[in-house]
Amino acid sequence: MGVVRVRSVGVPMQRLKRTRRAVAVLVVGVVAVLAASLAVVPAASAASHSGVLVVRGPGGSAYTAGHVVSLAGKEGTTMTYTFQVRNTGATLAQYRINIQDWTGAQAQLYDGTLLLKPLASSPDGYYTKAIPPGGNQTLTLKIPIPVGTVAYEHYSSVRLYGTDGYFIDEVYLVAEEPAVLTGGSPADLFLKNGSQLAVGGPGRSYQIVTAPTITGTAVATFTVTLQNSTAPSATIGFQLQNNGGCGQVVTVKDGTLDVTAAAVAGTYLSPPLAKLGKRNLTVTVKNLGVCNYIQLTASAKEPNGGFAQTSALEVNRAA
């Protein structure tokens, strides 16, 4: 193909300079992203299968190898997650990362200020830097919460592979929209941890609230609110499914009264609550043993009905 010559007829020199600068910046940006991902790609025979993804917990708490970290935010805000790729092997290693968005999420992956998402979302993925044994590369994933969408939960999965395509690890990063606290039934269920926004309620089942990562003998504490939003009077049932055999110690209290046994059995009943009346239960979790995480499910039971609203409490152990 011959060379195509273009004449700049009637275009001021200053405008041409601005255009050239813009193109130069664009080219530099593209080259930087490609260089960050493709600088060193080991041969498949040298691929490492020893690695792990760890995510910083809510409130800047410790990194965890748990499978989910959720944050709650209002429409129009952006949830930011910091995670590391750690080399747990004995040799210098590189890894491939793929990001998959679910429920309309549009996650953006960054290495510092460098946007990596176009590569991370492609079939080939993003290749990390060469990481020494015991070392790591820290990355940031941002999930904007869109305005006016039907979805109330937006999440992305981060998958870690060897450079030969061998699957190593996966973590889910979840952006939850907060509960509508006016409720909509005689047995509404809301969950929260500390100053985080509450989740759950009518039409928002299986939302997740994540406590800050716990270490050693530290305790994760949740508040479960049972609310009669519509009936003149209602007694609300509650059940906490204590899943997993990690040796965790789970306690449920109604004020100072220990109601753990009734909550786990699904036989707990609140006192009669007038319309808009609430009952707060406190759930504490400690001692995860060797498990990286546990997830408890909490459900509210309507008067003379079944358990209708369910959401989850996530507790992660420090990595």
C-alpha cells in the first residue's frame, strides 16, 4: 500500500500542535498499559501455580483470603477495593488476571493510576509484574454504583491464573446498595456492621454485609433489625443459620439475653411490635480456626408464615 499524504489546508499551527500533543498522550497511555501487562510473559513450562488473591477488608482492615468482600454505597458513588496477588511459591512468578462483571457492574482495574481494565476484561487478561517469592503486587478495583437501575447488587469476580491458563484462585467484590429502611412488610430484616450502611429488607434478599477482617481472638459484631413496617401489631420470627465447621463461636443476644439456641433453631420470636416497631439483635462471631471465612444467613419470619427475607453476614479471617 502506498503512503497517504494529507495536507493541512487552513488549519492553524497552534491547533495542529494541540492535536499532536493529544495523540502523543494517547499513544503513551496505550503503550504504558501494554508494557505493564506484556513486559514479561513466562513460557507455559515456567508457569507457577502457587499464588493467592487477598483483599483488604472494610474500613481499611487487614487483608483476607476470604471469598467475598462487600461494601455498601448509595447510587452514584464508587466502591473501592484493594487486593494483592501474592506469590506463595519458591521462584519468581507471573500470573494472569481476568475480571468478569455481573449484574451490570462496570468495574475498573488499576495499578496505581494506570487503568488496566481493557486488558483485564479481555480473554487474554492482564499479566502481572514478575513477583518474587513471598512478594506481591497491589491492585485496585473500583465498582461504580449506577443511578436508576433495577439491580441492587453489583459485583465482579477476580480470577487468578497461571500463565499457562491453570486456575489458581477467585474472589468476589460486591457493591451493595443500602436497604430502604421504611420497609414493606410485617417482618422486615435489616443487617449492618458498625457505621456501614444497612442492607436487606423487602425485595433485596441475599444481600451481604461484611465485617472488618478479624485477627486472632478479635470479634465481628453485627446488628440485626427486625421491623414491623405494615401491620398494626406483629411478632417476628428469626433464624440464623450457622454454616460451616470451622469451630467458630457465634452468639445472638436480644439485649442482654442470650437467644443463640433459639435463633439457630429458628424458634426465636420477638415480642409483639407495633407498626414501625423494631427489635435489634446483636450477633457476634469469633474464632474462625483455620477457615479463611464463614458466611451466616439470617432470615425473618412473618406472623403465621414462613421465613421470607434472607441476607448474609460475612466474616473473614486475616491472611
